[in-house]
Amino acid sequence: MRPKAITALLAATAVLGANSYPGLWVDVSSETIPPGGTVQVKYTLTESAPISVPGPKAVFDPDLFDGLEGVNLFNGTGDVYGVALVQGSTVLVNYISPNGSFGTDIQDPYPWMTIAMHVRQDAPVGANYTLSLGPYDPEYQVTVDPGTFVVGGTLSISNVIPGGGWVPASKVVTVQGTGFYTGVRVSAPGLCIASMEVVSSTEIQLTLGSPAVMDGQEITVSSGQASSVTYYSYLRGTPVAVSSLPLFAAAVPIFSTRGRTFAQFAALQPIPENQVYGLAVENPGANTTRVSVSLYAPNAAFVTETTLYLPSGGEIAQTLTELFGGVTPQAGSTIEIRSSHEFRTVGLLGDTNAGTVLPLVPL
């Protein structure tokens, strides 16, 4: 019987730029995850290379998966910003690498992108599915080595908390998933683990022996049956408010790992009625952070300000009109963000006709 493919799991609507890296070779991971678990599909490069994929589309099979749990892009210097737009069973990812370094510091087996999806509880054990990438225009010579997803095993990792930001020694890092029991082992090459406790079948607690930056940590849980599962951590923000605009409510901001205490965006350009500006802000710190977002008129005169109180891991993604309490910025206006603690931010430009959200990079 022919395996049922997750039809173009990332069926790109745009291709790698002609000047980016002709001859790119992409590997897609193979995974074995039980029903009710979470699969994190990893996309890697066989050689470091600058990549630019403006709009890959992820389509996951509703007969196999019943929800997207997270999308992340990895760059060692934080030179990538993005937005994943969830629409039913489709995920559209748009991203920008301001300095063009996205992909240049990443080699197999470290992923440049991961997509985490929840496996249906009623997914048939033993089902075999093909994971692929593309298709791409032949002009760009993109070769894809597909992976295989098998419904089975007992282990899965659904999240790591905190998954990003700097954490101090003695901090407890929680690994969430399925199939954990006394005797499982945890391997994390980038972490100094002072102690490990299996709290339940769905939770492992790791106590750090030294400070660490959690973004992009490779964490593997293995059992005595020679089975294992690997997860690459990132800060999966918890929304503190939901936009009333469906387009933004369905958007998942992908933040650069560069922390800031000040950010400014270029002057807002005139846009048609079907487009709307927005802003996403995230707190990677361990404590609640106060963030001030200020609006200035084209002549640099102060217009208004809003104050956000974001808990650890909290994020907000709303239209500018929502953030500023009903005040809609005019063309030429500028936005400034300040805090005494580090935050992460990305601008948003939504198009209600096209059903897309594009990331805007702070200066």
C-alpha cells in the first residue's frame, strides 16, 4: 500500500531567491511519535547557506494531526523575524533575515526551522507517512531528502519551559511530553544538568547547574527500549490578549532572539484599506516586565502611549489601533518601545484580501 503523504507539508508558494543559494539541499527529519503526542518536524541544511523562502506553506493532514503547537526559525545571531499564519489545517510562514545570514550558521543536524504538530489521539498505530518540502521551481536546484513519520512508540516532547531566554543556575527547566517514567534519560549537550526528576508520565524537571541561554537547546529523552525523541527548544509565548482582527488572532509571531530595551520602527507607509499594521511584543525574562509603547506623529510630536505588563513568557500581538486604545496611527507616524528589561518584538503588516501577515523588522 502506498504511504499516504502529508501533501506538501511545506508546499512553498514562493521559492528560494535566485541569488540566494542555487543547489540547496534540505533534509527533513524522520519521527516516530505515539497517538496523542507531539511531533516536531525538523528541516536542516546539509551545508550552511543563506536562505530566503518568503512564503512556505505548511499543510498538515487533519486525519493525522489535530492542531499546530508551534513554529520556530533558528539563527545563531537572531537574524530572522517571522510570522506563521494558522488557517484551518494550513500554516503560512513569512520571514525576513535583515542581514541575509539566515542559514549561514546552521549545519545538519541542527534545524533552520521546526514545526510542532499534535498527533490525533485516534491516529492508527503503525501508519507510515512521508514528510517532504516544496515543491520548488527547478531553476533554483533545491533538493529535498524527505523524512518519514510513523505513528508509534511511547515518547514525545511537546514543550520545554522556559524554552528561550537566559536562565540562572538552580533554575528548574520543565520538559513536557508523553511516555516519561522512572529510568528515562535526558541528554542536553548545551546544558549543565545538576539533577533530573521524573515528576509524572508527562513531565520531567531539570535543575540547571550553571546559567544557560535556552534558545535552540537540543534536548533528547531516551528510554531503556533504545527509543528516543529530540526537541529543539524555543520560547513559545503565552498570549495575554487576543486581537479582534481574525487575521492577527490566527497569526503566530516568530521573534528574533535578540533582546532589546529599546526598539523603533521605520515611519509607517501609506497602505490601502485592506491592509493593517500591528505589533507583537514578547517577554523572555523570568519576571513580569513593564513595556511602554509610544506613538509619535509624522512631525515627531507625541500622540499617545500604552503600557503593557507581560508575565514571563507572555506575548501580545494586536493591531496598532487596538494597542493604542482606538487611536489609528496616520502615515508617517513612528512607534517606539521601551522597557527597563529585555523584550522581543516584531512588526506586523496584515492584508485581509490576501489573507497574509508579513513581519516588519525594528530598526
